[in-house]
Amino acid sequence: MEFEELLSLVGDEPVFGTGLLLAGKRSPRYVRRQLSAWVASGKIWQLRRGLYALAPPYQQTPPHPFLVANRLVEGSYVSLQAALGYYGLIPEHVPVVTSVSTQRPGEWDTPLGTYLYRHIQPALLYGYRRERVAPGQHAFVASPAKALLDLAYLTPGGDSPEYLASLRLQNLDELDIGEMDELAHRAKKPKLLRTAQVVRALAREEEGDSAL
């Protein structure tokens, strides 16, 4: 396989797996050897075993970090500070994308950035949705309410008024407090119920400040 053929096969796909290249009569060993050579030459980036992205200047469509996060660990969704920053609920730029999944926690350092994964119980794997994060790119992202609950759940003392105030939450009028209550009650976790109460109070306080 020549590199021009790879470019034709990949097209504008932001990331691609070896399965895309193994159609037909191609030898898997030959394809993997070619991929290793292109990685070594800097023409493509290896994100993990079996997952790649074209490197500039060959890259037609820069992959969105949330799409990469989903593809690195199947069955995960973006949450915590990464999702809160995406929705504009915290003021800070979040350089590391954190996701949650039912798999073991881990960290992937890739040419496209660092990706963290936190473990949650299967019973808590809900409250996310498919978001259009870039033209032609979609990713599973926690809703604003679930991202905040995930953060509180996975942070020691995350339900305390002091910790939640330290996040400097903003634009809380965009947060569905009713959904947060519903998700917290579904989890049946006292910590999350306390979190919802504190956030509700913070939202009332922000509303009162904006009325002044």
C-alpha cells in the first residue's frame, strides 16, 4: 500500500482504525508494517494500538478532542471539568480531557493531547448525550448537570459548599436544576443529593446577584 492510497482511503476521517485498511486481500502483517513505517516518518500519529490520525500537512480534518476521547476508550463519555468548560459553566480553560467509563481508570498521552479516564459504577453510566462538537464530528458528552454530579462524586469532599464554590460556577441559568435533582435521586447517593442542594443554592444566589 502506498501512502497516497492511505490518503484516499482515510479521506477526511479525523481518526481511523486498522480495520478500515484491512478490507480486501491486504495482509494484516503488511498493513501494520506500513503503518509503523508511517508513524516513524511522522506522516501519521498513533493514538493507541489500532487507532491513528493523519499528521499535518496530510490531515484534512483536525479531530476534536472529545471525539478522540470517545475513540480511545469505547463506551466512555466526556465529563467533569472538560464538559463543564465546554458548556461555559466554569471560567478556566481545561487543557486535559477527562472522561468516565466503567473500565479501569487510566491515562493516554497522545500527540493530540492527554486524556484521562475515571471509573464509575455501571449503575451511574447515564446522563450523557451525543453532541455535535465540530462540523461532521460527534461525541458522547455528559449533560451539564451530570458533569457536575460526576465531578462531585469522584472528588473527595466534592459535595461541600466550599469545594463547589471554589469551582466559580457561572451561567447557572443554563443549568437544568430539575434534571440535576432527577439524576441525583436516580443515583440514590446521599453525596449527590447534597451536591444538588448546594448547587441549587448557588444558582439562587447568582440569580439574585444578576437582579441587582
